[in-house]
Amino acid sequence: MEATVSQAQTWLEQLLDLMGFASKVTVEDRTEKTLVMGPWLVIDQTPLSPEQIQYLLADQGAPLDAIQYLVNTAINLGTGVNRETLLPFTVELGDFRQRRQLELMALSQDAAQKVRDTNQSVALEGMTPGDRRQVHSFFEESADLETESQGQEPYRRLVIRPRR
């Protein structure tokens, strides 16, 4: 596992360099602070300009999501990892993901309360695929509520409803 994490760290640093965003990447275990499992690859924002940071975090972090997808695909598929030993990497910049997770948790809790109060489904729109996966994971263990993604991109939405 350590070799895979080191490979991911190096791969991300090389990608950032090729993009013209040269920066160091550190590896952190944030399992205690977040609900996201797996190693966090944290981009050092010190050498980046405000414009570069803004670019990476634009559009609800879509560029950061794309980089995270590339890291996970290149490392996990490139090493022949099977589904049971898959190592999910989270790419972080300036605590964006940690802050976003808190926002998603608050949004999810409000929507869940609305569903419980009204016994009616609630749709959450305007979420990235990564955000939808996060919200789905919040409700995996729920005894009374379930989630489902409906529609097609870019109009896909997450629906929270009473468990059937």
C-alpha cells in the first residue's frame, strides 16, 4: 500500500508540473476528521498563484474532481488493483474538500429532516458526481431514508426519500 500511495503522490506532482502548476503534494490520513476513507493527497498551495488556485477550485471544484479522477484511474487501474483492494485517493487543495463535506452534511441533514417531516421525497440539484457520491454515502446506513440519482448529466439530481 505504501508503494501505491507514494506512486500516486509522485504521479500527481508530475501532472501538476505538466499543467504549469508545480507544487509539492503531501499524504495525509484524515479518516478521523472526515467521512472519506483512503489517503488524502494534499496539494501545497504556497507556490500557486491566486489565479491558479481559483482555476483548480472553479465550478464547484470540477477541475479538482477531474484531477482526482485521473489520479484514481491511473493509479488503481494502472496497478491492476481489484475492487476489494481499491485504494480511493482524495485530492485536496486549501481544505476545499473538507469544507465542502461540512456543507454537504448540513444540506443532507436539512433535506433529511424535510423528508421525515413531510414523508415526501426531496431532490437536491446542482451537485457534481463526487458530491452526489458523498451524499449517497451519508445515507447508506440510514434505517428510514434512501437516496437515488435521477436524470442525465448535466441535469442529474439526487433524491432523498423514505425507505421503501
